[in-house]
Amino acid sequence: MSEKINSANLIKATKITTCSLSSGSSGNCVFVGCGDTNILIDAGRSAKAIIELLAEIGRKITDISAIFITHEHIDHVSALKVLISRNKIPVYMVWESFDNLSDDYKSALGGVINFISPFDKDKNYVNIGGLTVECYSTPHDSAASVGYVIKHNSKKAVGIATDVGYVTREVTEAVCGCKIIYMESNHDLEMLKNSSYPAQIKQRIKSRRGHLSNIDCAETLPYFIKNGAEKIILYHLSGENNTKELAMHESKKSILAAKLNAGTVYLGVAPKSSPSKMMNIKFEQGQAKTKEAKPVLNPLGSDSAKKIIHTPLPKIKSREIPEIDIDNIAEGL
């Protein structure tokens, strides 16, 4: 006699997958997928390169449901004109970024462009398949700049904070609670100081509308880990003013010094011009709902609240500290 299966005990799991396809001054692109829905955050390599990178992870350009752009700088939009002329993929960006593109890019995007705004609650998110993609404002020396948080059923999954001059309240509130975070760790201050860059460029990079240093990135990580981050990918490293080893050293030092008792935390660096290994997040339907991380002020800012609210974590033996697994995901990640 066959045993009767109680359907109430069956829990369906939704899997979100993500990887970096390219990272750094030569071009940036992140892949996020959920079932038949696949999106790109930025398209900063050539169209040919992005198609080849997608093939390496078993995807085709025709699988891409939408492209979301952080800002209009060429290392984030380079592929758009050619990709869109051959494949009518919806593109989402803020108006100011679109308006500052060259006319040939505007013309190519004319039939597929969609405008979003981090300052309008009705236009700061897009629902695509099983994903919700929300944008938030970031400080950078472009006409406009946003980061993205990808959610499933209102639960935060992936956070992307790149080209960030400093960690603002908006950045902290958006990324806090994400399971996987792509966090800019652009430059080592000493390497930048001693580089051949003109003084004006050095000042631009260090400014509050420039890029995030290794130290500034590292200081934010314990806070995000306390609020549920499980995998952190150091992103957008400068090819001239940084190394994988220096970026990893600062972040690892910061996380270990915090003695978080937060279990296993994976830390890696996004490869410059090849895909990282695919990372997965599973969301089970029917399980008890977990608390979403509460909005918080930037713990590093001068306007921070004295009391910082953290998401409750499971109790772990006090002797346990985060395990930093440097080699867990492919070369450089």
C-alpha cells in the first residue's frame, strides 16, 4: 500500500543564480537569473565579449529578459548599441544617464528604453518574472548613478553597489539584508598616491563622487554580514591602482577583527574579464517568514544613529568566528 503524501509538507524552492561576467575599468557586467528570467546589470564590454561570456555560463543573448544600467560611463554601457540593434532587449536606466549618452546610443535605444528613478516610489522598481529589481541612488561623478537590489517575493537576494564615492545612508539601507553583495573595492590608497595618474584624476577617484577604496569597502562589510550577507564579492577593482591580494587583505582583516559569530562567510574578488562561478540562493515557499533587515543609517556616517538595529541571527557558539573562504569560487573568487 502506497503511503499518502501530504502536500502541505512539500516545500517548493525558487533558486536565484548570479555571477560576475566582467569587472573593472575595462568593463562591468553582472548576471542574475531566476527560472526563465535572466537579467544583466550593466553591459560594459563589447557586444561580442558579452555574448561569449554568456556562452561560458550556458546562456545566450536571447535568454536575457532585460538589461539594467547603473550609469552612462562607457565601462557600463559599451555593448548596448550593438546588442540592442540586433536583439530588442528592454533596457532600464535613469533619464539623466540616457540623456547624456551619445546620439547613436540614444537612437539604438529608442524602441526599448524604459526609465526608472530612485526618487519616485512608483518608478524605482521593476517586476520581471520572479524577480523584483529596485534601484537606489549612489554618489558618483556621472549625470546620475544608481545601484540595484534584486528581490524574490519581497526578500532581498542580490545587492550591487559599484561606482560609489562613499557609503551613504541610501547605499546602506538598500544593500543591508542582501544574501549576496557585489561591493566596490576600487583602489588601494598607497597605490593610487604613487601612481602615474595626474593629480586631478587621483583627486577625482578619491572624492565623495569617485570610487570606493579598499579600506572604505572593508569597513562596511562587518555591518552587512551582521545583517545577513552570506557571500561578498569585491567588485570593480582598478587594474592600475589595486590588486586582488590587497583588496582581499583589507576586507578579510576587517571581517575577522569584528569577531561577528555569524557563521561561514564567503569572500572573493570578481575576475576582471571572465565569469565567476555561479552562486545560488534558494528561497523556500511555505516556510516561516524570516524578518527583513530593518532600514538603518549608515554606521560610518556622521549622521548615524547612536543605536544601530541589526537583524536577529541564530545563536552560535561564542568560539566560532566567520570563516573566510578565499578560494571557494573559481580563480579570483
